[in-house]
Amino acid sequence: MAVCIAGQYRTHAYTMRSLERRVLYPLQQRFDVVDVFYALDMNYTAPLLENRGERRVDLNGGHRFQFGRFEMCRELMETTTTQYAWAIRTRPDILFTEDLRLEGLSDDFVHAKLRCANRDDYPSMHLHEISQELQDDAVLCPLRGCPLLSTRLDDQFAVVPAKYIRAYFLVHHERAWQTNITLEDKAYPSKGTSSTYRLTRSLVDQGVEFRPLRLGFCLQRSETPCRVKGDRAISCNPR
């Protein structure tokens, strides 16, 4: 198992323990090898080096583009001799409130929260399957900023099976589309330049399939711990 922590360091000093307890420890109970890779600004690596313990931590320098850090993580994975069955993408500032469980996750799909959900395809969802930024508007259909028939993957956290590691961990905004898919059908947004649009568009272009991931976490913006919304399902009536 590979764990890629990519992004700005931000509040990682406060969220690191939740990563260890809620993500790394459950994975270590299941996998013989759990390698942790950081792709962030090298100016903020001192706390990581001081607290690495027995974990394997490989570091790579900063990159001003998010997806550049994705690709850095994959390059770090490829420096090892391990054939990873799964890879996790996460951010340094995520505070986890429940354990990550891989039981029931198919290795035929990338599993991540949704930033937009086509309500015809997802008439009912759990609140923890939706990006944190949208949870306050989860009573609305569609979610804030999303067309009725739009589906977009959130880019904050993902569980990626082996066959999609190369497709997921790359510089999505720089690659040329290889298919004529325009995302102008009911399942995908027709246009957009956001990171979630580019990620979704790039994965679809490469034939990657995905499913919503249910996991309680939030982005901790300061020293004060963030809060995760209630454990409940929401429903949208089909169009």
C-alpha cells in the first residue's frame, strides 16, 4: 500500500495523528508494507523528519500545481520495488474522524467523494460521500455550483487500485485528451477549468471508472479542530 500526501503543509502538525490513527494504522493491520510519500514544500519538512518513527517517509520538493505533486508521488512510488495493490491520495490538512476501511471496495474503481453528483444516477447519497465544502448545501438538489446532470470527483482524497495508479497520479491539466469524449452527456460536466473538472475529465478520457467513497473527514484550517457533519443520508428526487 502506498499513501501519497500531496499539497501545502498547512495544519499537518495538528492532523498528523489522525492520519496515523485513522488511516495508517488500519492499513498496517492489513498490508505488510505501507509506504508514505510526501510531495510538498521542502521548507516544511522538519516536523516530518523529526516524527517519522518507524514509518517509511520519502520526500520530494514542492510544485506550484496540485497535479504536479500527484505525479511526483507516482515517481516516488516507482523508485521502490513494491508492486502496490492500492494507493491513497490525501492532503496534509485533512482531519479524519473515522477509520479507513477497504472492505467492500472494488479494485475495478477509483473511490472518492463527489464534488458534483448527477441526481439521476445518485438519487440518494450519504453526507460523508459528498465533499466537505458542499455539505452545508446538501439539502439542495443539485449541490451548489453543480448542473443537474453533472458528476465530478472530489480531488482531496481517493483510494486508487493498482490498475489506475498511473492514470490517477499524473499532471492532469497538461495531458492531451486521447478520446473524443467531451463530457457533454448526462453524466459529466460539459465544460469547466476547475481542478475537479480536469481530474474527472482526464480520468474518464483514460477509461477510469469511479464510485463514491463514504469516509468522515474535514479540512482543518487552523489550530482548532474542524467538525464533520452528521452521519446521515440525503435524498434527491429524480428529474
